Amino acid sequence: MAPVIREGILGVVSLSDILNKGDFLEKPKVVVARNELSRAIAEAKSVCAGSGIISKECATAWALVENIEAEMIYQSGADVPEKAAFQLYCDENPKIFQVLGTGQLVS
């Protein structure tokens, strides 16, 4: 048994409560994170295509991807991949390297 506290004791939770009422078997967090990561990558690519690779929206979208990716690696205990999703995106879009240094696209 463990206490549940939020501005005072709300109750207790037992191991059987966790096993019987939790969704970690039906929705493993790593699988959920992997799906969320795929959606976030697709969204980041879409945002960058629409708003431009130097837009704040593009940077924010890739920051979310990096956060999800880091959490997924942490939760799964997996090794850090050789290249992160953003690095792969940069490989596909080499002009972004010009943006990273100057803040504007140079042709």
C-alpha cells in the first residue's frame, strides 16, 4: 500500500490496484511514445513545409520531436540512436544548415 497525496491524503493505492486498473499492459508507454513520435515527425515536416524552415513554428515542432524522442529513449532504456530524427531531417534538407548558422535561408 502507498498513500496518494495531493494537498493531504486522498487515499491509498495497492499493487493489485495498479495491476488491475493500470493500462500499462494494454498501452505500453514505449509503444505509445513511438506512435506519438511518428506523428510528431510527420507534423514537424508538414509545419516546416508550410511555414518555412526558419519559422518559429518549425523550430517548436522539432523541439517537440526531440522531447518525445528523448523520453522514449529514457523510458525504454534503449541506446541513443546514431542520428536523431532532426538530424535525419537535416540530411534530407541540407539547406537547413545554412539557416542554422545565420537564421535565414541563403540560396
